[in-house]
Amino acid sequence: MLERGHHFPHAERVKERRGEQTVYPNPNPDYNQTQQTILNATPEKRWIYTLGFGGSSNCWFGCTPRFMPNDFKMKTLYGVGEDWPVQYDDLEPYYTVVEEIMSISGPAETPFPKKSAYPQPPHLFTDVDQRLKKAYGNLYINQPTARARVATNGRGACCASAVCSLCPVNAKFTIENGSMSVYEDPRVELLYGAQVYSLELANDAVRHVHFVQDGREQKVTGEVIALGANPIFNANILLNAGDRNVFTGKGLGEQIGLDARVFLKDLQHVGGSTWVNANGYMLYDGDHRKEYAACLMESSNHPYVRVEKGKWRDIVTFRMVFEDLPSQDSYVVPSGDRMRPKVHYGGPTAYALKGIENMKQKLPDILACLPVEKIIYEEPHNSEAHILGTTRMSADAAKGVVDRHLIHHQYRNLFVLGSGAFTTFTPSNPTLTLSALSLYAADKSF
Amino acid sequence: MTLAGAGTALLAIPGMAFMAASYTEAAKGLILNELDYLKPEKAGVEQFVQEYALSMTPNFPIKIRSLYMVRASASQSKLVNDMVQDYLLSTDFFRNRMDEQKPLKYLGLYNPYKTPCANPFSNLYYPPQVS
């Protein structure tokens, strides 16, 4: 296994945040250094990722809703994007396995079909969430999450510290606290500081993997190869190798999120047990997706207040997250530096922007069950830190890069993993689904 | 009216010597003006603003001094709003269930890594009602 970064344990990273001395300096790049690992042609748009052993599990916030069944058939149902070659029912048992591995907390009833109970009990609603739950039933649920509700296997219970990118009590699932057994298998050799930048292709197969470690050019071979970088770097590796699939590197995208700050009259937003207590699906699925984007609501519980006498916590903030469509204006290409891909972003599509406008029209009615004084909409966040697309999944090579088993349509000993394979982008967080796709691919391929 | 930043404040008072107040005086003044109906301990406010500046960018004190010159309020300036909010989180105000009659005691800069589980609005402080 070739790992670009290094292992810097959770306990040491927490020491850094406390301003304490660490056992050794952090060997991985910080945020600003990470931003220099790409040539960003549109620097006003940032692409957020972390480098280091454990990857995005180190910095994710642990939100794990499943996709909705209709997310996989956007073309058939709504006439936009393309249908996925894998469907919800195919993934259902693999979702369950991932939820077991990550000890997901979640409710008994969900808007998506689910054959098994979540391993952990749900997190607690706030008083505001309870009113919305009463109004909307299973369209308003305790968020399924990898932030543990109860302590498990060395992980603490989430206590709403609300700094989830590095949990102070190690409550969220990470590779380090939940999957180290894979690396402890004596058959696995792990090389740190090894950046893969290209492949040697011959006769529709990968023969060698090229990487640099300690400034030295090296290559390895294997019967089967799996790329597990993020969608920007997976695309760069393929393009450096000479992959000529017309979709490779194309359709880069993200969801779009903005905060709606809802000022309440004599109702406190208190009592939740985690950072995002709830997900709302009231603006998610339906025929409106023929015209504009689905929206997933997140009820936020970090310690914000109104600086107003007697009204301190009479406020709730919802993060409204919108899907977008893969766009040909957003893409990855190689640069003059083989290690640093060049990234172009064409901005959110009209489909997503129309979804935002629709939300602003409908949210007051949706929140009619609350004593709302006013709603203030913030500008969209620069990033949702969910990089998607570039190696999209399709039934055949005419419409995408990998097949339903994440195997490259042309190079049949090559898996290209991760959210780059998403055929379309939903408003749901990607990690649970990309994990289920990997388990499905492995189960069906070996 | 909202103030987008210190630059706005400087434009608003071109003829004034904006260095008249120190950072500490300015930050204290903004907090005490905003919370004039509460009972903050002044020594605690001073300790907070000094520790708070260490966690901010180098130009933060200049922005605060500029905002103080125009007596910016939390509703006009996000910077003031955030500073006042962070001050309150660093006191026992929320742990005392927002009792506006009790003196505010500074507990130390709010830092979830030094004091995890201190979100004052969580279920730990507002447990579910048992009916």
C-alpha cells in the first residue's frame, strides 16, 4: 500500500490544538501547504482535503445519511444527469456492513428503506428539532452519524463539542480508531511518504505504478491495482498515465451549502447531543428535481447565540445543502508539474442556484410550526469539503470511466475508488456511500 | 447598518486619531458597551481580551481599535458580535442558564480541546425532560 502522507496519531493532533508539545513534529502538510498541492486555476474556489494516513477520516465530521433510492436514477425519473449503473437495492446490504463497521448512530425510522437497525441509538433532538419531528415524521430524523452516541471500541461518546474535524474525545469513526486491523495484517506492507503520480499501461491493463518516495523515483507492480486518492489526484494519475477516456477528469463538482439563521420568539434551541442533531428531507426528493436541486437540511448545534438581552439561544441555524450536476466547465487536467494537477471550476450550475432560490421561497412555510421572528440567509460556503466526480461510473465506456464495480472500463485490473465515481451528486454526505460502493465492488469482483 | 470591516470604520472617521485607545481599552469598551445590562467582572473582561488577541490574526487589534472609535455594536459588526459571543462562552453566563442578574465570572478562553463537552446548550446542560 502506497500512502502519500504519514501517520500522526489523533492524540498528538489534539495536543497541537491545545498548544502543547507533541512527541514529534507533525510530518503532514498543514491546510495552507495542502492548498499548494494543486494548481488552482480558479483560486476563489477552494478544494478542501487533508493529506496524511487516515485521509479524510481524520477531518470529516461524521455525517452518514444514506442516499435516497431516487438519487441513483436521476435521468429516468427527472431527466437530468445520468442513471447510475448500480442501484440502491444493490447497495443496501453493503450500507448495513459499513454502518456496523463505523458503529453508526441513527433512528428507527428513516426516509430511505432500511432493513436493519442502526448499531447505536439515535442522538438527542433539541426542543426545536422535536417540533419539526412532530410536524414532518420520517422526513425529519435524528441524523445518522459516525459520531458515537455511546462509547464503543475505544471511542468516546460525542458530547457536542462541535469541533468535529478533530474530535477532542475521539468519538467519530476514523481509520485510526476503527480500521487499523487492516494494516496490522502481516500480508499488508505500508509505505509512507510515497506519492503515486502515474501508471504504466499496456494491453488494456496496468503494469506498473510510479511513485516518488524521499525524492527517489520508484515503481511497483501488482495483479490488481486500486487508486484511493481523492477525485482530483485519481484523475491526475490516470491522465498522467495516458488514459484517453473522454470523461476522465471531467465533471468535477461539489455540493453547495449555506446557513439559514432562524430567529425564534421564546423558544430555545437546546438539548441536542451532537453537532448536527437532525436531517430534514422536506426539500429533498420529488418532481422539482426536474427543474432544480434537492436540498438536505442539517440542524446545527454548535454554541452560537443571539447577542440580545433575554433572547440568547432563541435561534437555530440550519445548514441547507444542495446537490449539483456534473458540469463540463469544472475539470482536472495535468499541469507542467506531474505531481500537481490543474483544477478548473466553472461555478455552481443554474440547477443548483435555482434550488437555493426555491428553498428561500419555501422555508418560511416549512418552518411554520416554529415561532419564527425572521430568517437570515448567509452567503454559500466556499466549500462543503466533498470533492466529487472526475471518474464517473457508467454502464459503458461511452458515458463514463468506471463500471458498476469501480473497475476502469478499459484497464480491467484497475479499481478507481471514492466519490470520483459518483454518476450524479446528491445533497447527502458522500462517505457512507463511497464506502458501500467499495465493499460492493470487492464482494462482486473477487 | 452593518460595518463590513475596519476599513469601513476608518473611512467613517478620516479626521480622527484612531490610535487614541489601546487595544485592551477598545476591546473592553466594546464588550462592556454591548453588555451594559449584564454584570461582567472588569478584571475578567481584561484578561479575556488579552488572551483572545493571542488567538486571532495580527491585525485583529487594529480592527478592534477602529471599531471602538465608531462604537460599533454586535448588530453592526460581525467581529464585535463574535468577540462578545466568545467572551460570554468563556464565562459562567450560559452555565448559569443565562441569568442576567448574576455577575459574569471569566473561566478561561473557550477551547473545546482544553475543556471538551463544554457546549452549554447540549443535553449535558439541558437533559431531556422525563414525563
